[in-house]
Amino acid sequence: MPMELFDRQKDAVGQGERTVLIHVELNSRRHTPNSLGEFKQLALSSGLNIVDTITVKRNFTKAQFFIGTGKVDELSDIVSEHEIDLVIFSLELSPSQERNLEKALKCQVMDRTGLILDIFALRASSFEGKLQVELAQLRHLSTRLVRGWTHLERQKGGIGLRGPGETQLETDKRLISIRIKNINKRLAKVHKQHDLGRKSRLKKELPMISLVGYTNAGKSTLFNRLTNANVYADDKLFATLDSTIRRVILPAAGEAVIADTVGFIQDLPHELVEAFKSTLEETRQANVLLHVVDASDANNRDKIEQVEDIIEQIDAQNIPSIIVMNKIDEIGDFSPRVDKDNDGNIYRVWLSAHSGEGIDLIYKALSQSLSGMMTCARIQLDVQSAFIRSEIHKIGFIEKEIMNEFGQWLLEINVTRHYLERLLVKQGVSLLWEQKSQ
């Protein structure tokens, strides 16, 4: 067998299950340059002990084992020699292929979809997140249920000839179906609560900003920087699964809502897209998307396309977006900057969420993108309410200010309508005129 078609690479020993990764490259399928590296990152994120990595290059797949029988025999020797617990394929396997491979290799076999589901199960922490992951797992398991009962008798025939394996399968399928229905009911209640929150925000005309991007691009770090929150952020895939929403006062924009969402990945399993639709709903309802990109990643163009594909899948492609080129501190001698289109609008911001460099530029870009929700107004502050002026100054959206002969401050401000309403309920603040943006 030609060695270039079956490349092996030893990996560092970890602490989890002893695992062999099978990275399959099909000539008919488009591969990103770092697909192997990402596959290994996924396995490491799941806490596995990667003993060996094997790259298999093929022109087409085999129905029985996905790969050829010769390679299955070689793989069987590797599994036996190194006492392997788990073999993971980088591409999706059919239920029958998983079953055939497990029988031949005498160890557990899963594909990339199963691996991602496992990582999601490890990361989910909220009640809703755990339900969503379980729902995705059950939907995935329901197509592979036969695999767990191959040791039981399986006879064909009518009444009196059915083996216990068939009876057990039917029981398990029914139990899974009942559990899926129960989870959907519980999720429906959670979604109803989310809908009430969204309606409340719409009623108050609060701008909604959603962070999207490839996993590990730095969304949670940027979220923490913008909101002074303490959301878990780490340098690993899918560090964030649970959608987090915070209210924040944005310079030159006023009060807004920012949502941190689950990261995307190439070929995100369909089960997860379906299960996490409620989480992704925050993206669909946003007024602006901040598409966070790892500027130091040599493959970021491919990842931008992957994220845009998923944004289109959830019908969010028409929402205005700003590309945030994050992690410029890892590039070297690179200063924060903005890129503008032919109309002078900011469409891309270069910054570092980790160091804070360029954060002022994202505020400027957001103010421009949210201009349709802004209103120009002149307000009057009585003498005893002059302290409110310093609060407005901190946010930084005063266009003009003068003090009249009575010691009252007259301020021309450009703010969101919601923030203006909040100002007007304060004692000593009155509205002189307002011009709403179109």
C-alpha cells in the first residue's frame, strides 16, 4: 500500500480514552487547509488521549467500512497493539458503517458529529443548554440504536419467532421518542420565556447586538470586554455553549443588549443546528451582528465563509454586520484600525479584545450601524440635576452644550430612543425638542 495514502503521526499522550484519529481526505470534497489541525483540536477539547493520527486519502468511500478493507485490517492491528479504546473518523459515518467498523476493530467507533456532540455535552451548563444537547444526542442516537444491541438474538419472522433483541430495540426506540417529546415540551416553555424577553426589548426599542463567529475566535473575550461581564472564555473549541445576554451602556449609542452565542464550525452537525435554534434566535433578532474573526489565523477567510453559510441557514444574512478582526496582538506590529466602504461606512474593525486595543473603534462602528435607532434631542437640566451631565459625558454622545443665564444646562444629544426615555423620567430633566432618525 502506498505510504502517501496512509500517513501516520504520533501524538502527545493525554489522560482520557486511548484514541486513534482517522482523518479522511476525499478528492471529491473540499477541505480547509487546517482541517486536520481542527479535528485534533476537537479531540483534545473532549479530553481524549490521542495515541495516533492516521490520514487516509481516497477517491471515493466504501459502503461497508467507509475506508478499504486493507486499511481496516491495518487499523485493527494498530488498535490491538496499542490497546485503543476509541477510533474517531473525521467525516460522517452511516450507522451501518459504525457498526461494521466496531465489529472489525473490536472497539468503540464514532465520527466527527458524535465527537462534537460529546464536547457540547461536556460544555453545556445552563438548564436550556443541557436540554438542547440531550435533544441533539437523542436524535443522533435514534439512528444508531441498533448498534448497541448486536449481542442480542435477532431472528426474523412473525409472532412467536421474534428474538429478544428486536423487542429491546422497540422498547428503547419508544423510550427515546418519549424523552424527545418531553424535552421539546420543556424547551417550548423556555423559548416562551425568551420570546417575552425579546418582545420586552422590542417594545423598549433596545438595540440588540449579537456576537457570531467561528469557535475560538474570541467572542466571549470581546463580550467580557464590552460588558464588564465574567463569562467563561478559554483558548479551546466550544468554550461557550450557553447564550449569555447583558445590558450595556455603549459610548455614543446609549443602552443596548449584547448576546454572546455558540461558536460555529465547519460542517456543524444538523442535529445541533436544529437543537440550538432557540439560542441562534438571538442572532436572527439582532439589529447588528459582530462577526468576530481570529485575525492571526492563516485560514480565517475559509472560516468567514463557513460562518456566513450558517448565518444564511438561520435566515440572518440580511442583518447588518461588522467584521471584527480580533487578536491583532498576536500578529506582531499591528495597530488598531477601521476599514470603510465606498459610502464611508465602517464594515471592518481591527482590534484586540484581550488587550483592549481598538475597543473605542468598535463603539464608533456600532454607533454608526445603530444610527437608525437613534434620535437627536435637546434636553434641559435644572440646576439641581446638573450632575446628570457628567453621567452623559461618560457615555460620550453630547453634540453641543451651553449653560443659560439661569444656570441650566442645555444639551444636544444623539442617543437611542430608549435611553432618552430613561433620561426624561429623572427629576429635573425636560425635553425641548426631538428629531427621530429615519
